[in-house]
Amino acid sequence: MVTKNGTYEFYEKLNRVQNQLDDTKFWRIHQSYIVNCDYVSTYKVDEILLAPGNEMIPVSQAYRESMKEKIMQIQAVKRRQ
């Protein structure tokens, strides 16, 4: 797990972690990754760029459609503001 305060190892299934998180803010993008959407700076079909470290994270095919829907929802909210 990577946070502002450091990197931590943990041994829990991501499904369990995901169930405890707000799914509007934390997105499952890969079997091995859950990301905080506040740190997504660029989205491509098969990868995202996280700020501020400019780390590229793969978006697996299984999660691409849900990612696309979430990004479209965010864009729609921003347009209304």
C-alpha cells in the first residue's frame, strides 16, 4: 500500500479491502491495484498516471469499462459545476 506517509506491506485480499472503501473515491483498476481517484492525473484505456509521482499503473481489461463509466460520471459532474 502506498500512501502520502510511506509504503506499507500488508497481506489481505484486495476484495476485502475494496469492500471497506468508498467506491466513488477508491477504484479497483486491476487484480493487484486499487487507486484513490483524487490522485489520477491521466487516464488511458489501458493505464493511468498517478500524481504526484508520475507512476503508471495498468488498467486490466476486466476493469476498463467500470473505469470509463466512473470517469464519465466525474466529467459530467464537473460540467454541471
